[in-house]
Amino acid sequence: MKQTRTVAAALTVATLVGLTAAPALAATAKAPAPTQQAQHPVRGTLISVTPVADLTRDQVRAFVTRGGLAPEQVRHGVTAYRLIYRTITPQGVPTTASGLLVLPKDTGRKLSLVSDTHGTMVHRDYAPSVAEDFGKLSPYFYAGTGRAVAAPDYLGLGKGPGTHPYMDTASAVTATVDMLSASRQAAGRLGKHLARGVYATGFSQGGQVAMAVGRELSRTGDLKALAPVAGPYDLSGTEIPALYDGRVNPMSGLFYTSYFLTAQNKIHHFYQDPAEVFRQPYAKVVEQLFDSRHTEEDVAKALPGSVKELLTPEFYEKMRRPSGRLLKAIEANDGTCDWKPRVPTRLYTSAGDTDVPIGNARACAADLAANGKKAPVLDQGEVDHFGAFKKSAPQIARWFNALD
């Protein structure tokens, strides 16, 4: 469920500065003065708009090429803005979040809108609105094809307070839907009008979020098409069993499991002491590793090489056959495909994925079919997790264009 950052190492500092520099004449929109509304915050209310990039078409093409995407569909330069907006925590308490709004240049005032939800990230500065590398890859690509793109950072990443409630589907949905509302307000300030319908896509963790966001948007008729990539839609039936039978590679399984358990415990409270779940000496450090200030490299250095080495024998078996609050946490994040989309829907995946095995997409398709919706599973072949995204994104862009 990770988004790769290894390709970013090849970029020079000068290139990164050029890609993320804000337009010199643009100004940050100020937060509204305290009012009655501020005392009773409205979800999706825009607080601020900060320019973060202004790229020509050739710069966008060069950027996406370095990220491994085919650049031929990029026909526009882009301007990008960090939005701060109001949303809620998993407990329903008012908070704020950030996200990236990317607008194509040289288009009319009215733009169609893509909701683009990102994959697993540990450090808050990997999130789209603050990333200096390929955290912006997907939003820049889709905007370069001529659409507005709203890419939420999620809670606790980017400029949002606190830590990220990893794989909490409900709060990822509220943060994404509220980002869409804030994006419409920001676009209006910037002289653009966003069409009502939303094309929803996302990769990895964001693929699962996209399915859940699609269900939410379908209730208001705001969904136009749905194209998630390599999402972990089926934790209990596919993803967790794959940790035990070798379909998920050990390091990815270790990373996802430790992140999931520490984040979900803050919501579902299935342990009081980390030593109930994690072996020593890892129990002393594992929660601190996911404080949004450590990197994936920090996590990998501090933890062992497999889930079996990380978890106590008792909890290792409990993960295999979950019950109680742990089972509740898992079930709360399953079922994102248990509904009937009334718009064109495609599921993108790859047989070679050892992070999120293809069985997740097949289980999702089966759930959709049981609800009366036939959605094709588009297998990108023997490519890895990020390879599934690299092959899928250009196909999705062409498909969205064909639906207009």
C-alpha cells in the first residue's frame, strides 16, 4: 500500500526546488476572521489557499516521466495549491486537514474534477500538498491531462494536526469528501468553476478509500466514474491471510501490520500495553515510529524482518483468527465494495503485486457483482505494486476522457 519514493533519489536539489516553487506574485488566502461559524465549524469549509507550484507543460511531462509514467497525455501546464480546510476526527471532533488542488492551465473556466487518494505514507511530509518528490506525481499527471485534481493528505499528514489514523476508512472518506468541498471553494476564488460530477481514483490505501468515497458520492449523485488501483479491499479474506501464506512479501507485511495495529489501537483499543502485541525490544519503540515524523527507512531499521518476529506468539495467532476488538477494527475497514455503483467502474490491479495481492480486486468484483454491478478486473500483469499504478494511470486517464 506504499507509494514508492526510491525514484526521487535521482532528482537533484535544484530540480526539486524548481518543481515545488510557488508563483512569485501569488498570495496566501487568509483564514476567515472568528465568527459564529468558526465556533461551530462546518465540514469542508476552506481556511486557506497557498500556491505551491507553477509548471509548464514540458515541466509536467519531465516530472511524470521521471516518476515512470508515460507523458503523452499531458497537454497542459499546471498550478498547484495547498488547501487547509475543516473536517472531523474519527471520533467526530472538529479538526483541520490539508490537501493539494491542482488546476490545468490553458483551459476554459469550467473543469471536471478528479478525486485522487494516495497510498500508504508514514512521514507527514510525503503527503501531496507538502511533498518535494513524487507524492505529487499522480495529481500532476491527471491535471496535466486537463482536469482539476483534489488530492487529500488525509488526517495527520501534510499540515494536519496529530497522527494519521492509518486505514481508518471512515475518516479517510470524510477528509476526502471535505477536501472536494474545499476545492470547489478554492477554485472559485481562483476564477475556475468545477463541474458537479467527480471522477474517483486512488492507489493502494487510496484505492480502498476511493471505493468508499465513491459510495458516499453516489448517495448525492455526484459520482461520474470509479477507477481504483490495487486497493486492500478485503483485509479479512485476502490481505491478512496473504501475510501468512507468502503472497505478501515479508517487509511489506511487517510495515503494514505494525502501522495498522498502532493506528487502529487508538480507535478500537484492543491492547493497553504494546507488550501485549509486540515482542521486546520492539514494544518499546513501535508506537513512536508512527508519529508522522519518522520515515519508512526509520521504521525498517528499527523493526525485525517479518511479522512473526515482531508479534508475540499469542498475538500472531490472534491476527490469523481475529476476535473481539481486533476483529471489529478489521471489519470496520472491510466492505468498501459491498454496494452497487451506478456509474462506470473498473478495478485495476496486477498479478505480480506482493503488497496488495490481486485477490483483493477479485473479492471486490465479487462483492460488486453480488449487488448487481459487473466491474471488470484489469490485470496489469507481472508487475509489482507501484508498477500496477504506473501502467494503470495512463489507461485511467484515457478512459475518463472517453466518458466525457
